[in-house]
Amino acid sequence: MNGASREALAAARERLDALTDSTSVDAAQLADELAAVTALLDREAGLRRVLTDPAQPGEAKAQLVQRLIGGQVSGPTADLLSGLARSRWSQPRDLVDALEELADIADLTAAEKTGTLDDVEDELFRFGRIVSSSTELRAALTDRAAGTSAKTELLHRLLGGRAKPATERLVTRLATAPRGRSLEAGLESLSKLAAARRNRMVAVVTSAVPLSDGQRQRLGAALTKLYGRRMHLNLDVDPEVVGGIRVQVGDEVINGSLADRLDEAARRMAS
């Protein structure tokens, strides 16, 4: 993706992270619903052109999404779709590609929430190697004459009970709706998405009052430099954290005022 589409996808991924950070949001359901909308827009060229028409106001396109799809999906999915409709896209196909990627990320997030993301990444890699070494399996999964149900059943026999649910969902979606990708290329892309997700660190930040945009940016930058990995902030407010902040990254807990902790982080980086 280039230009506006890249920016729109980056914003959508941030919204997806914000949605799935909530314990009330079912990431697997979100993935299924996003995948269904992906299939719809992949079929309906006219609709995707309307939703990506730069001459149409973003809010009007968001309202169209709500009218057409809002009642058929959960609230979080409808909100995410409305945001995508408000965004600018370089070309209509980019919107569909973005939806497909968001569905995959949502499934990986579901695995992350259950502590199985490492397993999913490994299973995707190993299944890719199995496909590459088995002409018969590859032919069965890429046969255009084979129906969706037949491929789904085959993958369930292969992966059901042996692989994590997220792995089976991701591979099944790829095999039944490749959208022009080869099976090997699709599995490689999924493996890269899983690796990128696994390498993301999450900091749970609890403060007495909401942090300003500047404070969030400073804290995120300091933690990223301190830990040497991309950092996502999950923000919470607890009035009992009087005048201070609590940051938890994995098993490590940092307590103290925001300014003091940022100063300490800077000193540690300089030493």
C-alpha cells in the first residue's frame, strides 16, 4: 500500500488494538466478522468503490456502512468499519486488503489473549513447511474445483485438536479465500504478522488521572528505548494512585511519578 492507504491502515490497526485491549471484546468474533465483510467487499466492486470514493464525505460513507452492515455485526466491528469508511484510500482494493489484514490480526490477538501466540506462530511456520513438501496436500487446498466445505473439512481433520484454534481459523480462511495469493505466500504473510505481534511488548499503565497526549508519547518513547522493543500502552485510571503512575511490563512493575520514572529511564539509557 502507498500514501493514503498506508496511513489509513496504520490508523485502523491502532483502533483495532484499542478495541481488543478491552476484555469485553471477543477478538475471535471480531476476526470472523471482519473476514465476512472482506468477502462481501471482495465480491461487490461497486460497494467498495463507493466506500473509497474521495469525492464523498467520510461521514456519509460511515453512515452507509452502518445502514448496510451495522445491524449484522457487533458494535466493535461496526465502529471499526465506520472508521475505515471515513479514511482515505489510494484505491478501492486497498480497503479490502486492509480488512483482510485486520481480520488476521484480530485472530492473532485472540491467541495473544489466551497465551498461545507463540504456539500459533510456530504452527503457521510448520504448516507452511508441510505444504511446501507435500504436492498432494497443496493440490487439495488450492484446487479451484473443490468447494469451501471440502477444504474446511480437510483442514479440520489435519489441524483440529492438533493446532490452536486461531491457527486453524487463519489457515482455513487463507485456503478458502486466497484472494489471488498463493498458499505459500499467504502462510508466509501470516507467519510474519504473528512474529510482529509476538515481538510487540505491552505496558499496562495505571495513573491517578488520564495522561495527556504528550505524556503518553513521552512515556511510550522512553519505554520503547528502555526495553528495545515496540511498546503498546494499555491505559487505565485509578484515583488511588495519588499523584503517581504504575507501569507494568511483563512481570516488571515500575512505581513512581511520571516525571521521575521518565528521568530514571533516561538515566538508565545513558548509562
